[in-house]
Amino acid sequence: MKEKKSASILKKFLLFNFLVFSVLGLFTFLYIKAIQPKLVQKKTSNHIIIIKNTSDHLDRLKVKFSEKGISTFLLSTRFLFQSIDRVQFFDKEGDLIGDTDILDLDQGVFSKNDSIIEEDIDGSKKNQNKNKIIKDNNIDSSLNYYNEVKNNILYRIKSQPLITERKIKNNFLVSTLSKVIINNKTTGYILVTEEANEILIAVQERKNFIIRTVLAIALVIFIFSVFLNKYILKPISFLVKYTEIIKAKSDKAINIDQFFVRSDEVGKLTQSIHEMTLDLQKRTNRAETFSTDLAHEIRNPLASLKGAAEILDKTIQSKDREKLLNIINHDVERIERLITDYSQMLKDEASLSREKMIKINLGIIIKNVSEDFKQVILSSNKNIIIKIINKKNNNKGIYILGIENRIEQVIANLLDNAISFSKNDGTILIEISELKYDFLITFKDEGPGFKEKNISTIFKRFYSNRPMNFGKHSGLGLNIVKNIIELHRGKIKALNRTDAKGAQIEFLLPKYS
């Protein structure tokens, strides 16, 4: 089955933002489309009120719906339409019979115009009375417009007012056409027209605001995407490649040192992965080395065991047979101890990573373990003295952060090792000193001391300089001690005593803070 290729976080982030932008864009488009009709409707609501009030005035004043009647009405109600740009009156056939744009309500121009006398070529004269309503040429002189209004009156308008929108030059006009009903009969129509440029301005302002907002958000997303890619995604990509190279056991080198200097989560993650990788490599190398060493250690007693068994079959004397049987028994015990300690060590290493460190009193642990060993020494008829010397400057507890049973294991292994090399009537000293940041614990015995030039080799597995009763020891004790001390962020070293003959092992453990 082909593995599905996953998209990067950056692509998912951009896709998510694109979807969000698409949804917001759709709602914004619908909002822009709806805002203008709402503003127009608000404007026409005022028109309808004016038309209703005008109809009521016509009915109350018994105004005849004709050119003369409407002209007289407009003159007598000069302040009625001051807030409206234009009001036009039409009869039932759709003909214009009144228009506020050709009347100067403030100057009272509803007087008759002067007669205009025309003289023909033959000398005859014609008197033409111009006392008629003339269509305004400044606002709308197009005959098509009046034809459109007439068609609306005759064919479209029914019970509801008819609302129209027009844009003439740079002006936006909103018109409301409605019936004039007097005594339940339609006597004519009123067309209210108002300039509504503020609607276009309001819509444009909203569009500009939305565009500015979208551009600002897009800029923020772009900057965040660059930051996300450079400071988060690329480092994670490097770490992924780093782990894949380690997984594939490839020799290809990848440099992640540039992320160690970062103090943020990426730097901590890099440091954690690097330390975990080194720890896994260390454990792998340790397991490989340990397996090789264990095979070597078991091979020696097995060879001795095999040789003793072959000789035993040919040996007749009882003393020689007893000696060979002792050798066989010693080698069996040695193999058993190796396997037991090896198994226990693997369990300990696995459990160490899961156990939680707590505040513990190191002084009490040393005292308790020492008391247990004193009882063991008494039961074995030995005369070895264990002394604890506290060199601390105060009586406060010796508190550290650690795993109690592991620290007990350290003290027990060091005491057991010291007893193994100590002669009868010897003394083992445990000294406790306090430094600025650490506690120093020193174990001193009166044994033969270390003969090695490089004393640090005693902490290696299966160290070869063992006491005579090695059948009871696997050579893993000091190595286990070293691992536990290092787990607690401490240090351990071995040296020969300077004040007397014997060995000295000391370790540092950080104070609890």
C-alpha cells in the first residue's frame, strides 16, 4: 500500500486561511449587495409618508386633480415639500400635471406669465399664453423618462408603491411612485424624487473599509506565515530529517547546532531530541559492548568448567576429585551470578527512566544501610567496624533530589565492595562533607588499595581485579554505582588513601534546592 503523502503545516495553514477568506468574502459580498437596498428602503419610507400626507391634504382641501388645482395646491402649501428635492403629480393617464422643480415656492411664481406676441410675415399677430407647466430641462429633460413613468403608471404600479433608482451624471436619485386615493378612488399619482448620494458614499465607505481590513489581515497572515515557516516549520523539518537519518543509520550529516542557541520551545525540543538520540546511541553501544563482555566472561568459567569435568572423569584420588568439584562449583556460581546480575542490571536501566525523583535525606539512608550491614557482619562472625563521620557545618538534613531505593543500592554496593577487600578487624569509614552546591560522600577501607595505573577502569563492567571470593561477585557493582550517580547528576571517582593504606571511593551529589 502506497503511503499517503501528508501536506505541510504551512500549506494547511494557508489553505485554512483561504477557506476562511472565501467564506468571509461571500458574506461581505452579500452584505454589500444588501446594504444599498436597505438604505434606499429607509429613504423611500420617508417618501411614502410624504405621499400619504399629501394625499390627506388634497382630500381635506378638496383639491381638483388638474394642472390648475395642483398649481394652486403647491402655492398654498409652499413649505410642505421643502425637504424633498422634487415632487411630481400625474393624472390617471400618466400625464404630468404638476412639478415642484418649475415652481419657486418662496417667490410665489404661480402667477401668469406674460403673453408672448408673435408676428407673422404678413403682419398678423398671435397671442400665446404660456401659463402651462413646463418640464424641467435641468434635472431631466428626456422624454424617455416621462414615457417610462407613464408606462409604470399604466402597466406596472398596482397597490404597492413603485421604487426606482437612477444615476444621472454624478447624482444618485431615488424615486417613489404611488397612487393618490381619494374617496376610495384613484385620482392620480405622485412621484417623489430625492437625491441620495449619501447612500453611494455610505456603500463606498463600507467597501473601502472592508478592502483595507482585508489587505491588513492578508499582510498579517503573510508576515505570520513567513515567521511560521522560518522559525518553526523549517527547524521542525530539519529535526524530522535528523531523526530519519538516525533511523536509517545513514552516514549523511545534518547540522542542527544552529537551533541549540535558541531558548524557546524549538531550542528545547532540539536539545531534548539530541540528548535522547545520544542516550539511545549510548544505550545501544552499551548493550553491544555488554553482550560482548558478558560472552567473554561466561566463556572463561565455561572453559574452566569443561576442563575440570574432563579431568574429573579420569581422576581416581579423592583429594583431587574434591578439588575439581570445588572448581566446578565455583565456576557454576560465577556463571549464575553473571546471569543474575546482568538480568537485574537490564531491569534497573529500564526502570530508572520511569522512576520519579523526590526530596530524600541522604544521611538517613546511609545510616540505615550501614546498620543493616553491621547486622550482616555480626551474623558472619567477622570483626569489621563501620563508622559514619559527619563533617557538615550544621545539623540540617542532607537533602538531595533522587530515587531512594537507587541511592540505597549505591551505598550497599560500595559497602559490599569495601567489606570484600577488607581484612578482619578492619575499619570502614563513611565521611559526609558539605560543599557549596554538593554533598561529598567518601568511603575508605583498609584493604590492599588499587594497583592499577588508571584507577578509573574499576568502574568498567567485569573489572578483573577481584577478591578471592569472586564467585559471589559479578564485577558489575561499581559500574552500576557509577550509572546511578550520573543519573542523579553527580560524579564519582576512586583513588588510594593518602592517610593510610587502603582504597577510597568518593562521590558528589547536588544539594536539593
